[in-house]
Amino acid sequence: MSKGNVSRFQMVTIAVALLITAFIVLVLIGVVTHSPLGVLIECLLSEEIQFAVRLSIITSVVSTLLCILVAVPVAYALARYTFPGKSLMNMVMDIPMALPPLVAGVGLLLFFGVSPIGKSLDAMGLVFVFTPLGIIVAQFFVNLPYMLRVTRSTFQGVNPRYEYVAKTLGCTDAQAFWRVTLPMSSNGLLAGSVITWSKGIGEFGAALMLAGATRMKTETLPLSLFLNMSTGKLEYAIAAATILIMISVISLYAFERYGGATHVY
Amino acid sequence: MLVIDSVSKSLGEFSLSNVSLSVEDGEYFIVLGPTGAGKTILLETIAGIYSPDTGRILLNGRDITDVPARERNIGMVYQDYMLFPHLTVEANIGFGLRSRRADPAFIRGKVEGSADLLNISHLLHRYPGTLSGGEQQRAAIARALVMEPEALLLDEPLSALDVKTRENLRAELAQIHEATGTTIVHITHNFEEVFDLADRVAIMRGGDVIQVGTPEEIFRRPNSDFVAGFVGVENLLRGTGSPDGTVAVEDLRIRVENGMSGPVSVAIRPEEILLSKKILPENGKNVFSGRVDSVRPNGGLVRVFVDAGVLFKVTLTRQGFEEAGFAPGDAVYLAFRPSAAHVYPSGVQKGA
């Protein structure tokens, strides 16, 4: 009973797609339009939300930079070299991605709180438990696998023969990496950084465990959302949520835009 | 002189087994072989990307087996160009000189000279992604040549190009070799490139060098069924050699030049065989009678299959074919000189 060349099956599948799209849009619009605009702006400009925005940006930028710093050499080794234990390392480094963030947080809390390593770091003045430093470490731990995966697949996408040619033209291994592979990977690294940063901004579970939820001290945007919800200050929670939605949408767009070009070479 | 001395290298599914070759100064040396013969590994080992498991490599008397690629002064050009996509053609060509921290004015001069040699001066400010295949390959060759390498390695440099571009670049490679006198090792699976370019050829198969010689030698006197098949010898007959300089193939006794005893193969190129409806005088030649089995036109040539107890393939020009008017079933005579029948021992093939 199909009309023209549109089958019933085709109509059903498209209808489901339309419904789910509408559902997502409605949910997000519901958050953004919940407070009257004046109240929303007032909350956005409040000291507490401003603090949360600043702390979120600082911690997520620092943790993203750390992720890049670690992921680039590690991903390169995994993409280019064969060495004993490589597949095991690959698996272990993906674990934090599959782990519930709360579990990661408990592990981090025990590591930095009671382990000898954590205690000696504490003695050196590096305190991670219930401090903004803990937020950075929590974001780093949970998000490193994402950066690592994107970076590794980016390096794998660059034919090693580019490096071979660079070496016949006088480059050391390191120079071939800096002058050829890294610039050829810039889109992939940018895309990975954006996705890592936006995940860092939204990190809640592990940060809550390690850094706690102290108002105006370890209060990032998601923690602010949580604190204000639980104390009934809905309009502040909405303000934090609105900012998080905007960041997510923008960074998703940037990821698609640069990530799509990852494999041009 | 580039000497590869008993080099072996195993790399997963590809390997080199005990390869020895020596390439003279200024020689254009082609390594010919099917895909998977280990040709690219051979080049990458010469370039210093891999170090051999055993054996040595010497360049102009210097043992470079353990010298890193960057200090070998050997240029490398790949089939897929491998131009750095984030750099202009100019920066690509100047890449190596900048590695050496040469003076910018010096670099500019050398880059322009190299681009001029390859006729790509008008492309210096373009990015590789905007160039045609032929233009990219010219840029890749310029990038290697600007370093004035002691040896230039070309890995299937013409294989990714369309027919017309390939012919042009092939002619230019010959000119560049003439102009620069650079020692070139060029690998290919395409026999056509050999006659235009090579001073000498090595045939590789399964990580092994099977035969080395001038193109003429390889073409006329293949040393195995593999080489004979690869260079287009279509009549490969198995027989028994006698000390009197003949080979018995089925009921035929074929007179040959280089007689040997025991089981042998006889290779006869299809264009070396004369075909006639009239009986042909012997004059020391091999003359056999037979019947035309089938006729297959092939462009400007016609392939005629003749059953003379053994099936012979004969190539004629279309004009020669039409004048004689051969048709299937016709009684014919075929003749070829003993020197056209090249004999090598069968059964004990290298690399088989």
C-alpha cells in the first residue's frame, strides 16, 4: 500500500528519526527556556556562577593540555612501534573510559589520600584531595583515553613513508615527527582536544569523589548544577546547565568540522 | 658504486633472502619483479629505513650498513609521491636543504635549479594536493635530486600515472639521468620501462634475485621459466638436451646454440619465428611443418598458433599476416635460427 516509491518501512524509519530528534530538542529547549530571561542573565552574572565558569575553564584547559602532552608521545608509540606488552597497554589505557567515573574517583581518592605515593605528594605540598588540583587530575584520568584514541588513529592515518622520506632528507626521528607527522596530524589533534576539553568541562563523578563539592572552592559548572539542585536553587542550576549545553553544542560542531578532516592524508 | 652484499631482511610477509647486487657509478639499474617480490624492502633497506638482518651495504667504498638514513645521502621517491601536504612545492623541494641548515639564498637557488630541471618552476607556490599525478611525481623527484644524492632510489615512480604522462616522464627520467649522471636504482613490475631506461636489470621474485644482465641479455637469454614468462617469451618448451647441440621436444629435434645435456627448457620468442605456406630452405635453421590451429588479432599484431606436434605461438605484423593469408587448418612451415632457441636447465630453478 505504498504511495509512489515511498515504502511504509521508509516512512516508519524516518518518522522514528524525526520523533527522537524532536525529543532531544525539546529536552534542551526546556532547560534553556525554563527561567525568564532576566532571571537567567542575573544568575549567569552572579558571583557563584561566574566562579564556576572560571574554575571549569581553568581546570578543563589545564587537564586538556596535560592530556595532549601525555597522549601525543603515547599514541605515537602505539601507532608506530611494536614492543612487548603493547596490546596489554592499549587495553589498560582504555579502561578509564569504560569505568563508571565514580569508581575512577574512588580509586583516585584512595591513591592520593592514603597510598604512600599520595602521602609523599601531600608532604611536598601537592594536595589533590578536596582541592581544585583534584578536579584537574580527575578530568585528566577520565578523559585521557578519548584524547589517546583520537590521536592514535590520527597518527595511524599518516603513512609512515612520509617520515621515511623526511629521514632520507636529513631528519632525525624526532625532526621527522615535528616537521612532518605532527603538522599533518593537526586537524585530528585539534578535534581530539576539543572533545577532551568539552568532556573535561562536564566531568562530574570522578571530580566529586576526589575534589568534593565545596561551594566556591571546588564548584565547577556540573558541581554547581548538582549543589544548587540539591539546595533547591533551581534558577542557578538552570544557569549552569545552560552554559554546559552551549559548550557541548559548540564543541560538537567544532569536532565534526575538524574531526571530519582527520584522514585527508 | 653501490654494493649490496648478501643482504637478508625479514619483515612479516615480505622478505629479502641473501640478495647481492652491485650497481656501477652513474648506472641506471632497474629491479624488475612482480608485486610482493620484496622490491620496496630492498630500496628501503638501501635507503636506511630498515637495517638488514645480515649482510652489508657499501656506497662508494663506505660501509653504510649501520649509518642512519639521514646521513646516507641517498634519495628516495615513492610511487605515491609522498609530498608533504602541508608544505608548498617550494618548501617540499627545499625540505632537505633546510634540514642541513643551509643558507636561505643558497636553498632558493638550488630549489629553482631543481624545479627548472623537472619543468615545475611555475608550480613552486602551489600545494601538492592541487597538482596532477605527473606534477606531483616531478616535485618528488626534484625534492630528492636537489640534495645531489650519491644514489637515487625510485620505487615504481611511473606506476600511478596515466599512460601519456608515464611516457613523458619516462623520457624525462632518461634525460635527467643523462644530465645529472646520478646512480639510479628504479624498481618496477613493468617490463616496458626497462628498454627505455635501464643499463642493466635485475629480476626479483620472492625476495630473491634470479637474474641480472643488460635488458638485451634478459630479453634474449632468460635463465628460467619465470624470467622467460616475465619478459614475454611465449614459447617455452620442455625437452631433453643432447651433447650434439639439439634438444628433443616430443617428436621434434630442435637445433640450439648453447647445447646442454639432460632436462632443459627451450625459450623461443614468438617474433623470432618465420611462418610460410611454402617450404622453407633449411640453411642450418630449424624448419618444421604444421597446421595453423588458431589466429588471434591483437592490435597491430596477429598471433598465430601453429600445431607442429608442439604448439608454437608466432607473432606477425598485421600486414605480413594479411599478405600471406593464413587461416586455421592451413598447412604451413615454420622456421627459426638455432640462436633464437635459448636453452637453460629446467627443474633446478633459482627462487622457485
